[in-house]
Amino acid sequence: TTMCSNKRGALIVVEGVDRSGKSTQCKKLVEALEQANFPAKLMTFPDRTTLTGKLIDDYLKNKDCKLNDQAIHLLFSANRWENVEKMKSLINCGVTLVIDRYSYSGIAFSAVKKVMNLDWCKQPENGLPKPDLVFLLTISLEEMLTRPGFGNERYENMSFQNNVANMYNSLCSDKDNWVKINAAGSIEEVHKKLVDISLNTIREVESLPLKSLYF
Ligand code: ADP
Ligand code: FDM
Ligand code: MG
């Protein structure tokens, strides 16, 4: 058996539109937590390394793969489900997971297509580990345009991102574990806020059980 800490780690998610700074902040947050002697690990969804991840990667790169909106939605969800055991064992061993996108991306990006309704989009996420803290990095579309531009992946266009931003806002309303952060500040300003709030949450949840997500 592996030696485990008696305190669990926290599940911290970072969400936000393209170029809001999620990947930059997740990396810096993990480094800062480690420096403060709190074991931490970065995870990213989609996890493009697994079998489902390879299909998702092809889909996002617009390669010839004929997945309809329902099928890709369920693959994104399966891509989280196949990581559940790994996530739980790390958290229960005292490691804080900092996750670049999670179920809320899954719901928001699919629901804005208006093909499946919001409730349908939420269902496959039910039962996944529930984040203790969700940061929503908010940025105006004008500010976002000042940062290095869209790539060639699916969903990387203005009108889609605008709809996603609105969907994030409605998912965020009256949820006590969500914190909106103005992501237009400098990288260091945003980082300091994320570190302070994360350290509080890590201490708050260390002896509480990890919950499951239910919509
Ligand atoms: P995301 O993962 O949300 O798409 P990234 O972290 O990849 O965003 O950042 C997108 C681009 O914006 C990168 O070039 C990054 O260096 C830059 N960037 C990130 N945060 C800031 C910030 N607070 N101010 C200015 N530029 C930023
Ligand atoms: N995305 C991401 C989804 O559509 N559903 C999901 O469940 C997740 C996790 O994939 F356009 C979309 C969001 C984004 C793309 O891009 C992943 P990044 O730049 O690797 O985060
Ligand atoms: Mg990113």
C-alpha cells in the first residue's frame, strides 16, 4: 500500500473563454502551491493522450472525422470519466489538482450549439468528482483580441466564444464555489488572486470528503 497524507488535496478548476489565460494561470498556480509546500498537479481537459483524447484532438483539428454533436459531447465526457480513479487517488493522497477546463466547458461548448438542450448536456457529467473551487476568468472580447490570436481549431471564432462567455455566466450564477476573476489584469495580478483563494480552499476542505457533481 502507498503511504497517503491524512489530509486530502483540493479539486480546483479554471474555466474561461479562449485566451482568458487559463493555461498560463494553471501552470503558475501549480508552481506556487508546490513552492508553498502543498503538493499539486496540473491536469488538462481534454486529455489528448488517451484513446478518446485522440478522437477529440482530430475533431478539434477539423480532421476527417464524422462525429455528430451528441457523439463528440459524450466523448468529451468519457474523457473525464476515464480519469476519475486517477483524480480520486491523487486527491485522497493529499495532492491538489489544478484542472485546465472541466465539465463546465463540456456543457457550455455543447449547449451553445442549440442542438441538445442544456439539461441533456449536463447529464453525463453527473457523478464526476465535484470541484471545491471553480475560477471563471472573465475578459471582454476587445481585451481578448489584444492577445495572440485564434488558431485553426474548431470553436476558435468570435461569435462562438461570445456565446460560450454568456453560457459560462449563466452556469456561474448563484454557485458558492465559483469565483469570477477579472482576467484583464496582468499575469502576476491574476496569479496572486488565484493563489490566495486556492490556499484558503485547500485549508478549508482538507478534512472534508470530496463530493460528487450533481446538476
Ligand atoms: P487560454 O489557455 O485561456 O487560452 P493562455 O494562458 O494560453 O490562455 O493565454 C493566451 C495568450 O495570452 C498567451 O499568449 C499568454 O501569454 C497571454 N496572456 C495570458 N494571460 C495574460 C494577461 N493577464 N495579460 C496579458 N496577456 C496574457
Ligand atoms: N471543449 C473542451 C469542449 O468542447 N468540451 C469539453 O468538455 C472540453 C473540456 O475543446 F474549444 C473545447 C473547448 C476548446 C477545446 O481547447 C479545447 P484548449 O485550447 O485545449 O483548452
Ligand atoms: Mg489553454
